[in-house]
Amino acid sequence: MSDLPAEFALIARHFLPLAGPGALFLADDAAVFAPPNGRDLVVAADAMVAGIHFLPDDPPDLVGRKLLRTNLSDLAAMGATPLGYLMTVSAPRATPDAWFAGFAAGLAADQAEYAISLLGGDTTSTPGPISLSLTILGHVAPGRALRRAGARDGDGLWVSGSIGDGALGLLAARGEIADPNGTLADRYRLPRPRLALGQAVAGIAHAGMDVSDGLVQDTGHLCRAGGLGAVIEADSVPLSPAARAAGRLALCLTGGDDYELLLAVPPAAEPALAEAAARTGTPVTRIGGFRADAPRVTVRAADGTVLPLATGGWSHFG
Amino acid sequence: MSDLPAEFALIARHFLPLAGPGALFLADDAAVFAPPNGRDLVVAADAMVAGIHFLPDDPPDLVGRKLLRTNLSDLAAMGATPLGYLMTVSAPRATPDAWFAGFAAGLAADQAEYAISLLGGDTTSTPGPISLSLTILGHVAPGRALRRAGARDGDGLWVSGSIGDGALGLLAARGEIADPNGTLADRYRLPRPRLALGQAVAGIAHAGMDVSDGLVQDTGHLCRAGGLGAVIEADSVPLSPAARAAGRLALCLTGGDDYELLLAVPPAAEPALAEAAARTGTPVTRIGGFRADAPRVTVRAADGTVLPLATGGWSHFG
């Protein structure tokens, strides 16, 4: 189903170099590969649209890498090991060749970093903005996938890395806040999927997911999946120096694009978690805990005050 | 990565009923499933954009079914058995709920017909037209996938069903040609992926693919993949009564959207092909053959005249 006049040449020039052995040189109707013996398959898909999920003038290599990494973050959240991906690209006919070249170069860089390759896809024209869709395939030992359901009363709520840089980075990329050394915009444009930690916490965490829609909302997902409540101690939430300097706590707690892991870990497993964090070089921080309650998230300030939540998110504060 | 305010409600209402067991109720970061033991996996992805691949006022149930069936046709072309699919939907915020309801109803109907289910995906907004992307997963016995490469000198060129109805159907759907009983528009809107035939010709056909970009162009793909030429006898190409009445032979041979299978079959395997066609209830027709030659397609009229080809397609004739 091709409709770009130069589609075949475009694929040969930019996407064929990304193809792995199973992709049959992108010349067949589908890719064929033998799944790893005795492993479960893990699959996820995400879409990104110019003007919605990335800025139209974002460097195309970073757009490619973000597309791949948001999907890799979904695999990290399941404790899975990446295998490969399929991708569809719908672009206006006037899209310059240099955009595709940069986009493919970004994908190539991350393919090398994550040891994966392109398995197949489709390229079409669109009268609208560039629309990208990526399906990631990975694998996990049977029964070892990290799930959203499973948190228990008394589990600690843990998060990797730091929270809020992605949401602040969007403002920085738009020039709306200061970002002296560019670290915030970098975090917005280039997520760091926590694959090693995700794989390391199988058998340690009772439940987990990645933070993509905002810390509070995603904690709510763990609560609903587990049928219990959670308390977040706002002062414990790890902020980068740049985020601390920005002083926008509410945005940090509710903005998206963090791509950190959020874990429910029983106290007895904390030494094992510390060992997994050290072994994978991933900082983790306890930011609160789960308790028998209705499935809701309570955010507390250092003085014990409950910070106000509006329906589906925050009323503004701080 | 959700940005539609009511995304979760929309997913719960329309897409959750489509989810299979491995989809974890679409509530986790990814789907997990055990691939069939000892089988190779077959994966393909296609994108469809409103105004390019379907008409904005096409019934949404048929849009859903076409999206699924164009991908199923890729599995048919590989001789694979469908397993499930992931899908991303980018839609304008003003898209009425009834559109999603119809779209999901079409998918549900075809899930039942093809015994597959939704494994996961993503729903986002877009300032552009509705943009859909679907990744299909299937499986095949190791080494038995039907490939584009493999045609040999002396193989017959065979096609299933009839050719040209899809391309004529687009004109009919636009009201540009007559379509008294609606069969042409129906063929455009609702492909019939040839899954049973594709699975039945493993070990019979030397090579194969599905016809999606037009008979002549796709025959060219088999020629390039096999390093040989092909002759199509124009009078042998099977046309439906409606296509015959339309009298647009050039369009039939070069238009797309057929979703029939195109096969390279050695003469000695013709009885086996006839048996496979009868067993699966799929008509097949010999429309020409492959010969040692440069990779090119020659189309001959009944009187032996070579019909003129323009670069990358047809100059108009007939």
C-alpha cells in the first residue's frame, strides 16, 4: 500500500540500512524470525504526531530516538529485553529528504545502543503533520513480566532517576523557562528507558510501570490495578538540580515524559532493590508507600498537609 | 503517552472489548503472550490515512475492517496464520464517538471472522486527518514462509480471484463510474485476504506475494527478487463481470487494492495447486510465466502485441 511516488527509493536510502536479518531486506510482505526459545513475547505500540508529541522543528534524529525510546520504556516497565521493531511513517510530500536522513540516523544510533533492528513497516504520504507509529517486540522469561497489578499494603513506592525534567524540558524547548546548560530540554527530547533496572527487579518488585503520563496519574494506575491507595511524600520525590532550580513542583509531579520506573517494593526486598540499582547504575528513591485504602493517590507536604488534587490531576499550587 | 482528555474512557468503551487474554486488559505497558511452540513469527505493519487510503466519509466499520484486512493480506502472502494485532489511532479531537464505535464494531466483526484479538496500542489526538497504523503478528512453520524471491525460468505466473475490482471500486465509490450492484465499491472497501490459499501453497509455489500496488508493479517485484523476467498475457487476467463491463483494462492491470495472491508455480506442481485451490475454495488462474531475462514485466495482448509500459507504470491504452 505505497502511495509516495519515490517511496521505494526513500525506503532503500534511509530505512533499508536499519533492517535486521529477519526483515528480509524490507522487500517481502512481512518479516519472519524465530522467537527466543522458551520466552514469552512482550509487545507494545506508541504513536507520535508532530505538534502534539514533538515540536515540528525538533532535530529529526532526536524525534527518531524518542519514538524508539518511549517504546523501549514500555518494555523496561515489563522487565523485558528488546528484540526489534516495526514502524510506519506518514509524512507530507514536501518533507525534505534531509528530514528522513536525520530521522534514520537517530534510529541507527539507538539501534546500536540497544542492540535491536528494524523488522518492517510502511511509508505513506499525508496531508497532515508527520505521524509516526512504532511497535516494539521484546521477550521475558515466562511469568516474570513486571505488571501494574500486584502492589500490597505496606509496599514502598519507589521511583528511578529524577522526576519532572521531561515536563520542564518541554517548556525549556519552547523557550518558556530558563535552561542554562540544556539538561531539561535534553531530558524532554531524549528519554532514558530503564531497561537494565526493569530486567533486574523481576522477583523484587510486586508491581511496576513506567512514568509517562505524570507521576501522580501513573501512581493512580498502580493503585487501581492493585485495589489500594498510595501516599506520595512530595519532599521525597527526586528532582534534578535543574528541576529544583525551576521551582515548579506541581508540574514536576503531574507533567509527563519522565520515562522513569515506578515500583511497588516490599520492605523485605529493599536490600535486593538496592543491589539491583547499584548493579545497573540506576538511582532509586523511596517516595512513599501503598496502604489498604480506596484506590487513590494522596500527596503530602513535609508538614503533613495534603496537597489539593483536582479531578484527574492537580489544581495549581506551589 | 496519552493526550486525549477522555482517552482512557474512549479506550475502555471501544477498544477494551476487542482485547485478547495476552493484552492484559490494555491496562499494562505492554502485552505478554507465549508464541506458538516451534513456529516462526511473521510480522508486518501498514498505515492508512483518511483522504489517502480511505475516503473520509467511508463507513467507519469498513475502515476498521480494511485496515485489518490489508495487514492480514500480508500474512496471507507469507503463508502465515494470524495471531493478533496492535494498533495506533491518531484522530482529531472533534471525531464523533460514533466514528470510534463504528470503527471498533468493524474490527470486532473481523476479529471473530479471523479468530484474532487486539494485543495493544495507543490513541492520540492529531491536528491532521485520522491516521491509523496496524501491526499484525502471525506464525508459520520454520522455513515454510512464502517469499518473493524464488521464481524460476519456466514457472507459471498465477493469480487468485479477480484483478482490478479494487481500483475500479475506488472510482465507483467516488461516483466516477457506474457500479449497478455495488460489487466494485465493495471490493475496494472490503479486501478478502487469501489466508487459506496462502497457507495451502507452502511447498507448491516457488514464490509469492499479495497484489496491493497493482498487478504489473507487483509482478515486477517478483521479477527483481528472483532475477528473471515475466510475461503477462493480458487476455488471461481474470476480470469480474463488473470489471469486464467497465472496460478499463489498463487500470485493472496497474491499479492497486486487489489483495489477491500472485504466485510462481512450476508446471509439475499445477495439480497440487489445483487441489489447494479447490480445497480452500479459491479460484486461481494462470496469467503468464517467468523466463530467463532481465528483471522486467512484458504485457502481451491476444495478438502478440506488446502493450506499452511507461516508467514505473502504464502509459494509457485501451
